[in-house]
Amino acid sequence: MRRKFQFFLIALMFMVTQLPISAGAQVTDQYVLHASAARVEVGDRVTIVVKGEALTDLYAAEMQITYDEQLLEYTGYTSLLDNQAYVHEPKVQGNTIRLVFTLTGNKPGITGDKDLFAFTFRTKKVGTASISLNALMPIDSALNKTNGSIGSGTTVAVVNSNSGSPGSGSGSQPSGNPSSPSHSGTSVLHLDASPDARGALSIQAGANDLLDAGKHSTDETVTVRIKSGAEVKKIQLNLPAKQVQQLSSDSGKIKTLSVETDLAAVTISRDMLDNRTLSETSNLQLLIEKVDKQPLYEVNLLLDGSPITSFVPKSIQVEIPYALGLNEKPYQVVIHTITEDGKVKIVRNGQFDASTGTVQFQPDQLGRYMVSHAQVDFRDMTGYDWANEAVFGLAAREVVNGRSEGYFIPGGDVTRAEFVKMLMGLIDAEDSSATSTFTDVLSEDWSYRSIASAQKLGLVQGKDDGSFGSKDEISREDMAVFMYRALNAMKSGIAHSTLTPAKFRDQDQVSSYARDAVAAVQQAGLIEGVSEGYFDPKGKLTRAQAAAVIYRFYQALR
């Protein structure tokens, strides 16, 4: 009730008070705008960050931003207040965005320098776009109006893909007809077409344009940008498959083809076509559809009309837009795939990127995807702030669970079976056909499938007596070994980098079989010492420590 009362009080003050700060007021705090780029191309997205500088006690504020709506299209915002504030959904009217926020509870306001909000825009046409913070009303923790100054606005130069100065954009192409980039000499193709009455857009990339883009690539990537509006619900992009397979530049073969649309973005490894039989007329078709108003999307890839159902892991990356809701935590945003029989399966490698406002993931199959926020909480995490993101992020992905309803037991010990279960769940590598030969791993055990799958992949080995030691507490050096083998099994560049010996003071106490593993995972930033300079290889892990290590592993695989 207190939060609602405070917010109502602040809103009421705003309604009866003139927004702009008086020029004669004593100035302390300053509020400025920063653009993510000073120069962008038509169709690109640009982010404008509102930053408070030398803040003394900012508890709440109403702010008003204006932008050039002829050149920019507002696409959303992200709060940078670390979930500590109540943010009212911005109200957009014409070229004005009005936003109100307030902290909650009895606490001091924000001090020092702080990024407050990030607003994103899509560029529409060539020119110099201006964005300004033209009105502001800050409130301190005593609910009093305070003084501050508004810094100068910012500008963004919007140019064509090959031009250093403003020029005219290309016209629209009719639906279904080939569309060429507005200019040659670039690795980015800008395609434009009109949707039909049902909001479906069909577009063709020209073979010569595609090859020309490959020749001009300097980053082993060719990008296709499809311009569309809010009315577009489905995009069908037709690509000449033979030319996609042949993409190359002076420095070598092109590695990825990136397709950017307002619905979603899809990056495809070019080599996924290497072992497929193609003709000069073969057609690679990418379908992207927003199924309904919910964050439910469908992505499919077809070759000559037949769906591509199998591909090498990490061959495809998908980015789906998602706007964080009130009090939602970025690390608890998850992606699910919906199978043809209606089953819902979590995609554990999905991660929310606040800088782009998208969920990025690498699917092992194409189809329907749904974005959601998994609200997970445990009552016993007080004092474990350093592990909160790891525990709650992994719990949202069903990698870790509580030991009882609502309790994680962060200080509890971790057995070898529990750690393998977490690791195999994270990399989603459980194999129903795997069998275990360990004497203490029985088929009816809750961890049987995880251990059997890990044994099949060569991630774990038994003891001299033929047992695995399922119920033994895992040592820190064995934890490093399991993770090192998992990195190798996934062909991660982390595990194959040049190793130098780990720099721990007790390095001589690390078992010979674990030394390479400890060195590798330390260099990858996955493990830390227990105290200044000491690794404690024979020491044990707590559940909170295990979650933190597994979570770093998850982030490193991104």
C-alpha cells in the first residue's frame, strides 16, 4: 500500500506542477542523453541512454523525451535501475515519450552517476535525427521536488549503407518480386517489399547482389536487412541456395548469413549447406512468423520446399524481441520451444540481452518458440547475494531445484551425482539410450540418466573399484575436470586455447589428472580461489558455489 500511495502522490504532484525545471533554480544534479552510435544506417536500431550525473538523492522522476519522428521510430525501452524501481509504461504521443518511475520502500534515493533508462529507435530515412530531454521533474526520498539541469540533447546521423552523407532511400518493391540493395559495394543487403492484406511479406534476394555482398564483407558475415512495419506478421525470404553456399570474400569463405527483420533476427552458418546437394535453381527459404499477440514466434528453414530438420549444433542463432515487465529479472527470461505434439521444452541456452531487448538462443530444432519470465524464488538466500543471479537464473531454466518447497539450502553440500545432474541439464545432453557400468549407479536412481549420458560422452570416469562415487561430496578439482571435459565435448574454443599452468599457491596439491582442467577453467574465468591465491583442490563445494560455477559455464558458452 505504501508504494501505491507514494506513486499516486508523485503522479498527483506532476499533474499540478509545470514539468520544466526553472532556469533560476539552484542546479545540482544533471541529466544527459548518450547515443549508442553517432552514425547508423537506414533500418538500423539505435539506443539512447538517459544518464544521471552527480545525483544527490533521486527517488522518483517524471521525464519527457522528444525525438525526430520523421527519421526515427520508437521501438521500446529498458529500465537500467536493477529492478529497484516501479516504472510506469512510457506514454508515447506523437514525437514525445513521457515516463514516470519511483523507487519503493523506505530507502535513500540514487546518488552518483547512474544510467537510468535506455530507449531504442529504428531509423527510417536518411538525415540527422535529434533527440532531447526537454522536461524533467525529479523527487527526492522525502518526496520533495529537487533541482537539476538538463544537458544538451544528442543527434544521430542516419545514412545509406554506402554513403557518408544523406541521400535518398530506395523505393518499395512489390511483394514477391526480387529486391536489390539500395547501393552496391557493401556486405549489407537492404530489402524492401509491401505485405499483402493478411500481413504476409514475400521477398527475394538476388543471386548477384548476394555474391557481391560476400565480396565486400570484412567480418566473414553477410547481412540481409528486411524493412517492414508493425502490420507485417509473417516474412518469407527466398535465397539462392547455391550462391549462399558460394559466399566468399578476399579473406576467405563467409561463415554466417545474418537476416534482420522487425519480427526476429536469424543467423545461419553458411557451412550448413556444405554437405547438401544443390542445383543452380535450389531455393533456401527462411520463414519468420509472429503467431499471435503473445511473444510466440515460428521460425523455419526450408531447402527446395523441404524443412531442414537436422543441423550441427550452434549452426543457427535466433533473436526474438522481448520487453521486460515490471520487476522482471533479465536472468529469469527464458525461451521455450513447442513441439509438433504440443509439448513445451525449455531452451536452456537462451539469454536476454538488455542492450538489444532480445532473447538470443541457439535451437537444436526449428519451430515455434515462446518467451516468458519464470518467476522463481527461494526463502533462504539471504546472505548469498553473490549467488542470487546464478541460483535464480539456473532455477528458471530448470537446471537446479530446491531441496524442499521454497528452500534452496545454499550452504548444503554437493555430491558428485548432483553436480553431474546440473552440468548435463545445462548442456541439455541427457541421452535416453545411454547406459552406465558403474557399480553404484542403478537404473532406478534419479541421477541414472545424467551419469550414464556423461559416461557415454566421456565426461566422467569411475574409481578403481568400479564405482562412480555418486554420494561422495565432489572435490573442487573434480568439478574442474567435469567442466573441462564438457567444454571439450562441446568443441568449445575455451578448452582448446593455449594453456598455461594455473597460478594458485597450492598448485602442487592439484592431482596430476586435474592440472590441465584446473588451468583451462581458471583461464576461462569459470573458477576462482577460495582465498587469496589458494584453490583448495581437495576442498568441497556448497550448493551456492556449485550454482555460481555452473552459471559461469552457461555464460561462457554464449
